[in-house]
Amino acid sequence: MAPSPLDKFSIVNTISQNVFYSLHEAVDRETKEPVFLKLIDTRFSSNKDGLLRIFIANAILNATACPNICKLHGFGKERHRFYIATEHVDTDNCFALNQENASVSYDSLFEILTKIAMTLRHAHLHGVTHGLLAPDCIYIAPDLTIKIDGFGFHFLVPQLVEERAQIDENLKLYIAPEVFKQTTEIDGRADIYSMSMIIFHILSGHLPFFSNNFLESKDHRSLVSAAENLFSKTLQIDPKHRLQNLKDFMKELKSLDWLFSATDDYAVGKINLESWSFNSDDQTLSEERTSSPPTSSPQMQRILSSFLAQDKNPNLIKIYKEVTMTKQH
């Protein structure tokens, strides 16, 4: 069913739908900018804490100006539905990791995986966990630049568990076990689990990167055998028994470098992530797997105030005040 017309956005095309939101290509009526518009399912309308945490996670990442994370365009409520609008990805020229045309060379695949890991580490160093990392939220351009979308929606998972709602099996495969139990203490180790599941499904042929001939070859068996050490350290049910941060994860990934026939330019630490920039020195952010700070912390208040001051959408300020006032009572 097509969504009702919106005041702020003109919906051009519906891309997909999951238990959390419907995803649309849309145009901001005021700025004429194309956006990815997520219309959040109405079942979550009363989950103000979860919605605020999603907004905060994306506002934090927006402030860091990471070019590999979809920029936050806006967040608000319109016609009884909450929405989050993010940077538009040209799906005609980019592919998601689970698309049939996601066929790349081995060295390119290693570069993509390393960029994903480095981008997630950037988020973790700023206290943000993706939580629901899956192939369909990772976009790759022909020049192998990447964009990751959909941060923060794991904050809504406990409600689904409580309601015994059905979660798409393709998504459940990638979600770390602890996300189903609670979310406020979820940290980067959940993304390490998801990242490893993505690699596992690439190597097993469940994601369309390798030809059948390669999947049946001795080279493929060698690659899977070498990757078993990585999986033993990252797919543990208890996060305490996994690799504890993405820096260590990337060291393990680097050990597979020769199997992906990657060049020295793709080695961990040597990749040039386009206009990569940090607002904070990487070395000063020592606790990589910290979960998101409380919504009332001074850091959050500064980020939110800055973002709200720049955004001209009154719905954004209205919902922020509505949620924060609800939390205080």
C-alpha cells in the first residue's frame, strides 16, 4: 500500500519494507534535494525512548562528517508517522551487498570489507553502534566508495521481542544474539558479529560475489579454511568471548589479505577513504566498544543543540522536545 501524501516530502519510489520501516526514494519539497526516507512503522510511535536514541545515534554520526556514512537530512513526525530522512544513494549506479549484480574481483572485495570495518570503527569511536548491520544497508559505487545506512534501529528490537513480532529471517541471520535481549548496553561487538556473518555468507555463496566455478575450487576451500580462525573469534554467542574491538578485527581480516589477492594499497591502515575526516583525534577515543552515552549527557546535549540549530524543520524540534519532556516525567 502506498503511503499517504506528506507535506515535507514527495515520494518518488518505494524501495523496500521491513518490520521497522518502509524505505522510499523521496524529494524534500522545500530544498528539492533527493533523500532516502524511512517511514517508521506506527507500532513504534509510543516508543519515544527508542526513537530518540535512533535520532541521537544519527545526529552524532552526522556531526563527525564521515563520508562513508549516509548523512542525516532530518527526523520528525508527519501525519502520525515518525520518519528519518538520510542522504540519497544513487541505486541505479550503486549496488547493495545482497544484490545479484554485486560481483567484484577478490582484491576489490577485500577493499570493500576493509572500508566497511574502518567505517564502523569510526562510528564506534564516537559511541555509536549500528546494531542491525546487514548487506542491504551497505551500498557500493563503481569506484568502490561505500555508504552505510540504517544506524540505530536496534533500539526498537526489544519491543518486537516483547510483542513476539516476526522479524525477517534474512535480517535475523546478521543480528547479534545480545540485541534480542537488550539494547542500551549494546556495543561494537554486535557489529563485529554482524560483519563476520556477512563475510561468512559471502564465502559460502549465499551472497552473490563468487561464481559457481570458484565456489567449487580448491582456492575457495583454502579461503574458507583460513577464515575459520576469524569466525571462531567473532561469532561467539557471548560477546565477552569475541574480539573486543574492530582494530583487532581488522588485524584478523588482514591475515586473509593474501587470499583475496589484495595489493599493498589495500592493506589495513593504508586505505585512502576519500575525504575521510574525524572531528576528534582517533587516539583520544580509547574505549572503542563503548555503548551510546545517555541521552541526557552533556556530549549529547551539545550535539543535539548544534544539529537542531542548523535544521529548519520545526517537526524536528517539536519531536525532540516531546520526547525529552516525556523522558523527564
